[in-house]
Amino acid sequence: MMDSPSNPATTWLFLVRHGATEANESRPYVLQGRYMDLTLSEAGQQQAESVGRFLSGFAIRRVFSSPLRRAIETAKAIAKPHGLTIQTLDALTECDVGRWEGKDWDSIMRDDPEAYQRFRDDPATHPYVGGETYADVLTRVRPALKHLLDRHAGETIVVVAHNVVNRVFLSELLGVELRRASQIPQTNACVNIIRQRGDEIKLLTLNGIFHLGLLPRQTDLAAKPGR
């Protein structure tokens, strides 16, 4: 049946978080934003291969990625079974965490207690010191993803991005206040399934990790904000 205004094209978006890096696996946890451009760890490579196998069963037409290496490596594992070349988009780059890059939360609380508390209370309007707010990230991510959905209407596409990038976009689909977006789970190499039909964008699967099986994984549900 042909698509028409009464029967609009259905577009599928698989929004993926990159596989794990050594920073994701470190304890205490270390913040990595856009400047710690780490490659995937051994576990992260296994996660990327696993999500690639899972998505190999879908008729994916295009794969987009953040320009950071951890996302690109994950995207390549997804694109390979389809014979696709990934396309990078600067708008998908992880949140700029400013001078907190490479630090753990205990150090941040000790060195910047007031800024930390402001950020924890409302990361939508209070930035990582020297970096972005959640609102800043949403301002660049929302139009980029909406453009991809509209431009590739009727197709199935993959976007590989980051924890904060995914969370701020998903917060709108879930009806969650932006300041509470850090409560949205985004495990390394998780898959979020989004459907656009006409003007309706609907989240069908949140933080899907069934494809990871018994692989090591980090679920970012800690009370402290940001990842």
C-alpha cells in the first residue's frame, strides 16, 4: 500500500549508546565528555559486536554516529553486516563536561561543592562547570535527530551516540522533566527503538539490553547525575 497523508510512511530509528570504554569501567567512575576520546575496551568491543549481530536482522539503510571514537567503533560494528559506510554528525557529540572531564564524582564534590550541588539540583539549567547544560545538549540534538527522521522517512536508520545525548532526547519522548533526564537508564550498547509515523514520534523500547546476554555491562542508574 502506498503511503499517503492518511497512511504516512513509518520510519524506524534505533538509537544506540556506544559500547564501554575504560572510563566507563573505572571505579570510581570517571566522567568522559567530548575530549577524552577513548576507544572501546575489550568488553566494549564485545558489546559492539553483539549489538551489530542483533541489528543485522533488520533492513537498515543508514548508520549515523557521533564523531567520537567510542561511537564510531560501535557504529562500524553495526554497519558492517549491511555493507554500509557510517556518517558522522557533530551534533551527536557527547555533552561538554568542562573542567570535570576525567574526574570522579567524589573529587568533583570536594573541589566544586557548590557547583556540583547546583548541577545535581538542575542540570537542565546549571552546566557542568565550563561545559554544557542538558538544555544546551537538547538544543543541538533535537533538531538533528528530527531532521534525520524526516529526511529518511520510510527507512530504518541507526544513530550511535552517548549517554547524555540519548537521555535528553528520550526525556521528551517519555514526558520526563529535562532536569531529571539523568534518571533515564542508558546502558553501554543499549538499543532504544523509536517509531515516527506522520507527526507522531513514539518510543517503543527503552534501554534494550536483551542482545547483550551475559556480557559485562554498566547500567548508569546511580543517584549522581551525568555520565
